[in-house]
Amino acid sequence: MFRLDLRHSGRAVALAIAGLLLSSSPEAFAADANDSDESWQVIHLAGKRIGYGRVVIRKVSRERDTIFITDAEEHVSIRRFGQQLRIQSKTHTEETEDGQLLSFSFEMKNPPAQSTSSSGRVEGRNLVIETTVGGQVQTKKLEWDSTIKSPAWQERSLSDSPLKPGESRSFKTFMPEFTKVVTVKMSAQDYRVVKLHDGTEKSLLKVNVTQSILPGIGMRVYLDSNGEALRTEADLLGMVTYSVPREVALQQIAGAELDVATNTLIRVASLPVGLHDRTKAVYRIQTKGRNPSEFLPTGETQTVAAIDDETATLTVSAIRPPQNIRPSRNEQLDYLGETQFLQAKDARVQEHARRAAAGSTDPGTIAVRMEQYVYKELKKKNFSTALASAAEVARSLEGDCTEHACLLAAMLRVENIPSRVAVGLVYAESLGAFGGHMWTEAWLDGKWVPLDATLGKGGIGPGHIKLADSSLSDDGPAPVTSFIPLMNMLSGVTIDVVSTE
């Protein structure tokens, strides 16, 4: 029996946003106790099957209390520029009958990267969390109260008290994959005929769902009269999840896997050769049914001018790191500390920073040297990793744009240069198209200056379109939220070149 698992849907969306998702063999599953409630789902992206999920709920007696134990896992396999990318996530939660979380554990595997894990237990008015990223362990506390529900509670609540057309509900829940408390809102619409995985049709209640941690990604869940979800849709490259029998969920993915990188390229006609070496480019961007001005920021490298509700002109200018400048003092302090993904105190990260700086004291010179250093040292361009931390990249010296960006950002912080990562689109001349990309920004001479260690050109030209940035702070928004504008741009968008200089 498949129940509404907003936690499961949220995880699938989050993993996909990072460019990501995974599968494993059916033999990985062991038999469960007879009293468990087991459900299976199959996951489709852009019309292709990419993986499956499983949820097992057990009810046990512990002293005089009834405890609900939920184990959920998700496996997805896609390709990025021909290389296989696999991610497996597993979540274990224990909660009281009224949904109060007692403890949790979460693990995400994305070989060849090290697994990321977290675990926690409610202790009085705090949730004490231990997180391991890149082999390094951190402990933190979140303020806790009884109104915060376990991530598995909503399944039972909707089964016990199904939504009715026109009814809305809102509640706070803890999401282990983000180690954050989020607000979930559900708004029931009406019954409508929906096609299921086996091709049959059924009248189901449509429910719109939003989560505060992913505000730009809407979901639609279709429930039967018992409050059980048979189909879930997300505003993300046509992601659809179906309730299916076990044997269907565990079928091998037939044919070629979805290449999420090539499938999301935005083709552009008549762009000049050497765009990244030019000084300025003006683009005309159209987003059907949406206003591009809403997710195209204005900053140091670009300005936006709306033409109408679906069209905007974007002017992108080259910017290079300034030289012979003073080190920043007490500026952008929030972008200097160590984080789970930017481990500036890691011995290998510090050694790479020392080698790259080569004794210079000029922040601009150091920034360029570090960009060049990461570009040259990361010789293995590996697209099978989703998002490895700087400490891990410092050891492996491999990865794609996200690994280049994270290592460079951490190295800059070693030299007390504030840094952050930027997410957006980059023009790939060999493909004649824009694709999703991450790079680094350094605070130099009172402004944010972009650096791209994937290209190693000493700054960027007009071939980068910025959509968002993140400090990757442990206390700030989840890193995955930085990818939401990118997801909006990868669907139904056209980019035309107006002029270049």
C-alpha cells in the first residue's frame, strides 16, 4: 500500500536539482517482518524511468508507548554527458503515535564520492544532530518543540483523516536530507481522472503541495478516497512518481538511461567563436508562461530589462579580478568561515591553498593563481559525482564544475578572501548550447568577482548567465535551493543573441 510520502517526493526533487539521482540491484533488499506496511514506487523523469523507491512502516511497543519506525530508500540512475551517475538515499525515523520525532538517521551514497550521513535524537528542547560530509564530522543543535512533526507523520495523518476537496492543511516537519525544519502546505482541489503507471485511469483527488525549503518547485499529489497517493508530479523536468507493485519497481531500467545533461541543454544559434573571450553580450530570453526577470538577477556581471511578461533583455559583461589591491578587513564575514562543504581548515585544502598562492599577498593575484591551480590540478573531469565537499576534492582531485567551484571557494577562504559559489548557465562552444554550471565568486576590492576553475581563464566573459549564489553555510538555506532558478530556466526557455562586443 503506497501512502503520500512528501518526504520521499521532496528527496527526489532535491537530488534531481543537484543534477543527480540512482539505482541498485534488487538483491539489496532483505525480507521484512510480517507486521510491516511496505510500499513501492517507480520514478520517471522526462518520460523515462530512472529509478524506484521503497517505504516500510513498522509499529512496535516500547515499554508503555507505541512507536512507529519508518525506513525509506530511493535509488536512481541517470547519465551526465555519457557518464553514469548513481545516488542512493536511505532514511530511518522513529516517532510517537502523534508524530513527535524521537530519532533519525540519513545516508546518501554517490560513488565514487564518500557517502554523506546525518543522525540525530531529540533531547529536551533540542534536536542534537551529527553530520558527516567528506569524512569530517560536525555536531549542531536545533531548537525543538512538539509542533514539529516527524517526516513520516503526514502519511499516517492523511490515512487516518483524508483530505476533502477545498480543504487545506499546513504543518512543520523535519527533513533529514536537509537537516532543517520546513513548512509543508497542502491544498486539495477536486477529483479528476488520472492515468496510472499501468495505463489504467482512476478518479483521484488532486492536491497541490509546496515546501518552504523548495519554494520554486511545486508538486501535485493525486490521492484516492483513503488518502493514499497513486501518482505524484513535480515541476522539475517532468518528474512523475507512481505507486506500483514490488516486482514493477525492481525491474531493470530498459534501454539507454536518461542523460540529464544533454537533455537539458539550451541550443543557441549564431553565437560567435570565442564568446568567453569577448567583453559583452546581449541576449533576448523568453520563458513561456513565466517572467524571466523573476529569476534573472542583476549584479556585477549582468543587468536585466523586461520587455514583456515572458521576455527580457540580458546584458552580460566580462569582469576580471583586480590586481594590487588591499586585503579586505571585516568585510563579508559570513563568507569566510568553514562549512560542511567548504572545509577551509582541512589540511589538504590548506596545502593546496599554500601552493597556489605561492607567497603572494595580493588578494587579486592569489585569486587568479588559485583558479589556475584548481583548473590544472583537477585533471580527471568526472561527471559521476553530484556534489563533493572541498575536503574530498582536495584528496581525489577529480570532479566536474561543482567540485572545481567548492575546492576553489574553500581555498580562497584559507587566505581570508570571502567566497561563495554561483549557479547558472555557461555556453559550451563545442555543443552550441548553454548548460547548467557552477563557478566561484571572490570578494575583491569591494565587489564580488567571478572565477571559473573549470575554464581557468582568469575570470569570466559574457558566456556565463548567473541565476543564484550561495555561501554554502550550514545555517543558511539548503545548498539545493540555489539550483531552483536553474531548473526554471531549463524548461521552455529560448535564448537568442542580440549582439556581442
